Amino acid sequence: MNVVLTDIETKEIMPGYHGKMIHGETMTLAFWEVEEGATVPEHSHKHEQIMQVLEGTFEFSLNGFAKLYKPNDLVIIPPFAPHSGKAITPCKLMDIFSPVREEYK
């Protein structure tokens, strides 16, 4: 299946988080444009997640440890690990989730 990112409808999944979602059989790829100051509260889920900062500065907390992430930084988030984040500047992020994030369809 060929996908053109610009053809995918953007969804605001939570305030300030505008995502384009691509779903395979066992994973979801999400491209986010995040407004400056937008937060995602601490949460956890069954999905393994890998996050990459493409643009901007993003404060990310994993298991209670917070760090600033910049372009090319990646974080591997194990299933059920508590995590949260905040866009310090406008950001572009990419997330990979496995299994598929059904609630993002």
C-alpha cells in the first residue's frame, strides 16, 4: 500500500496535538504537529511506543524522569510505563505504536 502523508486527514487527538495516522496490521505510525505549550498528562497504555522529535523542543517524562528532547532524539517507551509530555516550542513528533492504536482510527 502506498501512502502520501499530505493526503491523510489531520485529527486533533487531544488539545494542541494534531496527528496524521497510518495503520498497519500490527502497528500505528503517527506524525504530530504540536502547538507550543500543549501537554499530554501522565498516562500509560499497553502499546510499546517509540517517539522521535523531528522539530522543536519537547519535554518528556518517563517513569517520573523528565528530560528535554530535540530533533533526532528518540525515546523508547515500554508497555504500561507512565509517561507525559509538553511542547516547549512548536514541535513535530513521530510516534510508532505496537500493537495498533485502535482508538486513533
